[in-house]
Amino acid sequence: MPVNRREFLQLLALASAGGMPLAGRAEAAYDLPRFGNVHLLHFTDCHAQLLPTYFREPDTNLGAGASAGRPPHLTGEALLRHFRIRPGSADAYAFTHLDFANAARNYGKVGGFAHLATLIKRLKAERPGALLLDGGDNWQGSATALWTRGEDMMEASRLLGVDLMTGHWDFTLGAERVLAYAKQHGNFIAQNVITADFEDPVFPAYAIREMNGVPVAIIGQAYPYTPIANPRYFVPDWSFGIREARMQKVVDEVRAKGAQAVVLLSHNGMDIDLKLAGRVRGIDAILGGHTHDGVPAPTIVANSSGKTLVTNAGSNGKFLAVLDLDVRNRKVEGFRYKLLPVFSNLLPADREMEELIARVRKPYKDKLEEPLAVSEALLYRRGNFNGSFDQLILDALLEVQGAQIAFSPGFRWGTTLLPGQTITREQLMDQTAITYPMTTLTEMSGATIKAILEDVCDNLFNPDPYLQQGGDMVRVGGMRYACKPGAKIGHRISDMWLNDRPIDADKTYKVAGWAPVAEAARNAGNKPIWDVVETWLKAQGGRVKTAPLNTPTLVGVQG
């Protein structure tokens, strides 16, 4: 049930009873005056994180072609300068990796559905008719989401009050599971998902809601490369894609039905959304996800019919975006946008959501909390080429699988642990909880290894955003190499070495990996990645000293 502003302040006052001046700090942080008559609240890529957590933003996020050096490809000091954020501030902690461990100890954890619920209730109370939009990647990323097949997140999202959603990793629960949810709740939209045989729509393309007398259309855009980036066998009868012509037809249709504001709820990734915004007419704003970019302000893109706002709202429940539109004379006359960090120590937990979270976690509590080792280093995932938790996974693959070289996918989800924190089974699952977790050990030629690296690198650095798939570079263990992001495919990877010898194109090597997308790997009898990593962690004698990050030599990259 929504709370009004007075009730919210009373909650804050109670929460500050321990001595911290919480109420005043929270009131200043979340005092966001209402603007206009159309109000949209947006979160995306929460990756099933029901509890507050730490999440370190990337230190490297290179843009390809014209995207280089522009949002969302700004990190650290460059991001602070561009968006005029004060170094050392709470926002600097939220939006960058700078001095992360110290900042995290100072400002605390972020996110958590109980704290997010409190913020949403306040904003909805201040904004009559506001819609809550979920950009996808809701049902995957935690142990409980995996073990309940997303039911914990579905329950939490219903209580949170999600009005409309689209998807990506959610599809890895399988077509039957997603269809059952969509049929029951009627809030899953995706104009670009069609049947592979007759091209019939699988889900509604859009929803039109009237808000304060204004008809508003929300169009859904699921992740376009789901059957490529994830196993096709989960959605064997569906086709995805960007589908510009189909999108234009849908925009024209909702305009013809009277929509005075049109918003795209997208899981494309921000670079794709920026290109799409310049080519499809009639979209007022794109609320984007997938690439986990926490971008403090929209990019305004001109097209043949006007301008489109393009946003991206981060990940892991860390942010809540607020878009207020002033719609008059049947068009958007102005806007206000704010990407609010969800600081869990500034927002009291919503009691009803807190009780739900405790209930869904109770059957797994002992298993989740089992300690595996203590990390002496900061463990994180994000970065174009590596992350310290990725390095830990690679080290485990090399040793336990008896491999010479190891590959680990460049997933952008996965929470952060501070130095001295205990790695529990839950935190290991935060990095590995997928429905196709099998490990592999394969004999590969040097030529094949190079071809794999070239292919994945092109997904990241192809200058055409429509040919990017939005992940980070595959993480590599045991082997050194050089990468030239600005080169053409086939010419980006070079100088490949194993120990003190160059990789021989004609020689074979033992390569370990995990998360194979081929259906043949489903029943191959291989261990899931979490068992491999747990075995390695327990063999470390209780404390983990992460090996130096295996960073490629970057060629043609400034800074």
C-alpha cells in the first residue's frame, strides 16, 4: 500500500533512532519534486538481488567507432567530469569504481527490494498514476532464483508493483515458464519476439495506459540476440531481433490509437538504443537496459520527427530511474529525469517486502550462508577484459580441470565483495547461477583459440551497434595476448603466448570453460561451475589470494 510523504518521514525518523541522522540525509537524497503529468519509474537488470549488496562499476568501458569517449563509455574521473559529480561524494561511489572499497565502507550497501519498495512507494505517492517498469533480467542471477525457477522474483515483483516488463536472461528459464507467467500476469511485453514459422507475435507488443488524462504507450523490446548469446533450446520456436520496420509500424499504430507519449522499454543495450533512436520516428523516450550502464542523464538523439531521450538505468537493484514528462497539446513539451542510487542505509526496509524475502529464503538459509573462504582482495566482475572474481573462476578452472588455458564468459552481472569478506555459497552463486552451468574441457588448436577470441571481441567492438551483443570480452586464464579494439575482425587478437612459448596455430591445447550454449552439453555429465569453484575455494586453506588479473596488452587505446 502506498505511503504518503508524512508517513515516509516518520519511517525515516524511526530508522534513525540508533543515532545516525538518517532522516535528514534521506530526505535530501530523495527529495524529487514532481514535474509534468506523466510519471515513469524504471529499474532494470536487478539479476534477482533481493538483498542489499555491493556492486562496483567498471574501470574500463571502451566504446567502438563513434561511441568512443561518449556516454555510456565513460568511467571513473571522466564520468565525474562529464556529469559534474563531486569526487568522493555518494554519487561518485554509486556511479564509479573509484576508491571503491573505502567508499563502500563509508556509504554502505545499495539496492535490496525492501529498500527499493520504500522508495517506490514514496515516489508513487508523490506522482499520481506513476507506472513501474522493469527492463528485464529480473528472474536470474541468484541461487534462490535458480532453485525456485524465478518464483521468488516473480512474487517480489508483484509485491513491488511492477506494471510492465520485458526480458532477456528471464528466457533462460524456458519458453514454457515465461509463457505461463505472461499468461497469468499479462504484463510481459515484447514487440520483437515472434514465432519462427509464421512470424506471429508471442507477447503483446505494447500497452496503452491513461495517466492523468494522457494516453501513454509503453512498447516492449526484449533482448534481440537471446538465441545467440544464450542457448537456443530454451526458446526453440521463437525469433528475436531488432526489427526496425516492425518497431516503426508499432509506433505508428499506438500513435493512431491516440497515444500522446510513446516510451520504449528496451533491453537492447545503450549503444543499440542510441542508433535505433536516430532511425525510428515517434519514440519520445527509451528506458534501456542490458549493458548495465548507470548513466546519470539522458542522451538526446535527433531523428526525422523530433528528438528521443535515451537512458540506461544500471543493474543489481542499485538504481531507480524517474522520468517525468510534461505532455501538452498531444506531445511532450518537457521532461525531468533522475537516476536515483538506492542507498540501503538511507531507506528503511518495507516491512511487507522484508517478510516476503525472509519467507522465500528460509528453506535455503543454511545452504546460502555456508562459508567457503575469506577473500583478501576486492572481488568484482565488471570491466571490458577482466574482473577479480572472474580471475578467481579462471584459476579454479585451470587447477581443478587440469587445463592449460581457461575461458570464462564476460557476464556483466555478479555482486562485489570487499577485502576481508567471507565468500559464502550465496555469493559464489551470485557469479554463476545460470540454467546451463556445465564446465567443459576441450582440445583446441591455436587457430581455433584465436578464432574464438576474434569472434567474441567483434561482439564487443564492432563499430555497428546493431552487431554488438552487449557483453564484455571473454575472460582468459593461463594465456597472454594483445588486443587492438579498433581493428577489423580477424585482426584484433595477436601476440598469443602460453608461458614462455607463442601459441602455435597448428598445435592443440587443453581449454577449460563453462556455460556452453550447445544443446549437446546439457547431459554430458560435466560438473557445474559452482562445484568446480567451491572445490578450489575449499582447497585454499580458508583464505583466498587472487592471482594478478590477466589483462591483455591493449593496442591503439589511449589512457
